[in-house]
Amino acid sequence: MAPEISNVSMFFLVFFVLIPVSLSYFYALGLSKSIFWSSFRGVTQLFLIGYVLTYLFSLEPLTGISIMLTVMIVVAALHASKKGQGIPFVRSITFLVIVLIEIFVLVMWLGFDMISFQPDQVIPMSGMVIGNSMVAIGLALERMKSEFKEGKGKIIAALALGAKPEQASKILVRKIVKASMIPNVDGLKTIGLVQLPGMMTGLILGGVAPIEAIRYQIVISLSIFASVSLSAMLVTVIFYRFFFNKNQQMIQMKES
Amino acid sequence: MSIEKVILEAKNIQSDRLKNINFTLHEGEIITLIGPSGAGKSSLLMLLNRLEDPNEGTIHYLGKDINEYPLEQLRKRIGMVFQSSSLFEGSVEDNLKFGPSLFDEWKPERGKELLEVVQLPKEYLDKNVEELSGGEQQRIAFARTLANKPEILLLDEVTSALDVKNVELIERFLKEIVPNQVKAMMMVTHDIEQAKRLGNRTFFMNNEEIVEQGRTSQVLEAPKTNTLQAFLKE
Ligand SMILES: Nc1ncnc2c1ncn2[C@@H]1O[C@H](COP(=O)(O)OP(=O)(O)OP(=O)(O)O)[C@@H](O)[C@H]1O
Ligand SMILES: [Mg+2]
């Protein structure tokens, strides 16, 4: 059984909150209120999610997993697609992309018996993949808009050379996909040396042997890497077309 | 008077940014386009290779409506070079082969030939375009468009950011390529002297219209309208 942190111990976390509060007071940063509020909000959210997860874990695996995945994917899609305001169908396509990625990782995980179909395994693992894909999609959408704006001259030059929109976009799409991969490539190089990844830390604290914990970490790190690159790629290969009309001309995107 | 072959003909063009555009472009000719900023010069060029479409009117290329050509073919045959050189990231060769590769027509020897045309050493092929000077970049942009073997060249203020030497060099080779490599050319310039040096005919645009068109010497030395007279005095 994992060691528990008692309520009394939890209470002393107040000291951690008091440090930024006193700094804010001392340097007149005017942040005291928002520090209290965000700490309070964060704690409450985590307690709530603790109860929600406890409840979901007690349900039939299929029911619990479906409910939680649906919520996570909807929230992630809404959040990621905000970055792509002005692009047609951005919400529904983002939703579909995340669904696709989730299906892909689930098939891998379950198909090769990396994890079992239990809420306490599928939900946290999926949460990490969905969360990272959400960030990757948001970044890809944002980059896409800015690249198409800054790189407009290049795209027009490519069209003027006889390129189809797909071929013209390639010069920018390459850049966007590459940019989405670099943080992961860098992250994997130093993983475990500087900071133990969150998931592994959690498992070790929960009493799992380090040599077992790293196996889960490897599964999740590589799954995230794959999903993040896939998200950026899918987003760009799906959305580039909305920057052109049917006569292979660039269209003006509405500013958001 | 010789009857020159018409290769491009625009009739009654109306677009969001242009009114009553009518003109013909003949084989072997260079038309220079002048006019104040916002007059519609770039917009006019963009219609000819269908980077934009008009709301009304027709444009015929070699006797056929430009809408009847496959878009990629039309844009290949009517090449365009822009003010900012808009080169793609990568090497000079990557840029030169972009167009031909789209049509499976790239041969490695082409690279050296193209560099020769724009008077750059062949060692430049492997250079990253970011290492080039502004003038060199603009010459690569030219070579990139010429790589497609266009029949018509559209140039939009291609020398406005360059120094005298590069301008001279580019003008010299523009005179060489028309009509040997390229059948005709339309060039936007804000340099009246350049319009005189290169143009056979000159169009003056103002307020979305072609206000005057004719032999370059006539248009620039005996302007008919007050607007052009005022424009030339500036
Ligand atoms: N992408 C665009 N969207 C909307 N309006 C535009 C766009 N580009 C140009 N315009 C407008 O269309 C008109 C004609 O512009 P155009 O670029 O053809 O002028 P120009 O004669 O080439 O000017 P310049 O000498 O400054 O290049 C201008 O009023 C301009 O503000
Ligand atoms: Mg212009």
C-alpha cells in the first residue's frame, strides 16, 4: 500500500503558500490575492478530480474509461482549437485528430499488452497523451497561422512557379512539424538525468520498484513523442487547404 | 508597320482592385508599368498568371482563355519574379530546382547554366541562400523563375531594393533574354528612368485603371493627362 500523507501534514503546506505571499507583500507585487486564489483553486480541483477518479475507477472499466476520455478529449479539443480561431472547422477537426491519436495509442498499448484495460491505467496514461497532443495541436495551429502570414511571399512564389497548394505548403509544413518535434527530441536526451519524469516519480513514491517504474515511463514518453509529432503532422496536412481557394490562390485569413 | 503577334490580351477586366483594364502584349516586347503606390500595378500582374481572378472580363493567352489552361501549366509558362526575393529556405540548388521538379524536368546540369545566366559562379549551387547578398538573392530568384523556361515574364519591382551595379547587371540580362529566351515581359517599376531604358511600351496606372498606354517615349515624354504630368514631375 502506498504511504499516505495525513491531513495534518497537508495543512503545513500553507507555509509553501505563505512564501510567495510574503514575497508579494514585501516587494509590493500585488499578487497576494491571486496567489491565494490560484492555490485554493488548484487544491480544490485536485481534490475534486480525486473523488471523480475514485468514482470512475469503481465503475465498469468500459463506462469509467469512456466517460473520462470523452471529457478529456472534448476539453482538449476546445482548448487547442482556440489557437486556430478563424480557420474553418477547426474545432471538429481538432476533436477528430485527438480521437484518432487516442485510438492509435490505445491500440498500441492494449494490443501489445503494455497496460491493461483498467481505468487506473488507461485514464492517467491517456490524460498525458491527450494533454501533450492538445499543446502540440495548439502550437501547430498557431504556427501555421503565423507561418502562412509571414511566409505568404514564399507561398505565392511557389504557386507562381506552378506548385499546387499542397506542394507550396510543404515548405512551411516541414518547418512546423520539425518545430513540434524538437522539444521532444531534446527532452528525451536528458530524460531522467536532470529531473525524474512526473509519472515515474509518482510510481516510485507509490512504492513501485524503479526498474518497473522506468518501463512505464518509457511507454509514456515514447507514446507522447509519437502522438505529438502525429498531431502536428495531421493538423498541418489537414488544415493547409483552408489557406487556399479552389483556384489555387491564397486566401486572406480573418484576423482573430 | 509590322504586325506583331499578340500573345496576351486582356479585355474589359474588372476586379476588386482594378477597373476597365484593356491591353495587349506582343511577342518580343517589354511593357513597363508605372504609377503611384496602390494604383493596382501588382494586382494587374497577379491576374495574368491567375494568382488572382477578375470578377469580369477575359484574358487570352495565345488565343485561348487563360481559364482553359491547367493552372500549373499557365503559371509555369507565365513566370513571375517578386520584389522581396521570397527564396525558400535551403540551398541555391534547392531553389533552382523547385519549379522544374514539380514537372519532373530537373536535370542537375541546369543549375550551372542558370547561374551563368545570372552571372554567379557555379560554386554557389551548394550555398545556403541566407549567405547571399540582397543582389545575389534577387538574381537567384530570377534564375529560379527562368528554370521553368517561362514564355512570358512578369516582374514586380525586382530591382527596387538593389544597388546601381546589380540594377545594371539585371537590366543587361533582361535585354538579353527578351526575345531569345522569353517571348515578352511586363515589368512594374517605380524608377521612371528604368521604365525608359527597358520599355518598348509603357502603361501609366492610377486609381485602379490604366490611364495612359503607348510607346514608352510618347507616354513619358509627351504625357497627355494631368495626372501623369504631375506624377512625372515628382
Ligand atoms: N491582399 C490585399 N487585400 C486587400 N487589398 C489589397 C491587397 N493587396 C493590395 N490591396 C489594395 O489594392 C490596391 C492595389 O494594390 P497593388 O498592390 O496592386 O498596388 P501597386 O500599384 O502594386 O502599389 P505599390 O507600388 O505600392 O506596390 C491598393 O489599394 C491596396 O491597398
Ligand atoms: Mg506593387
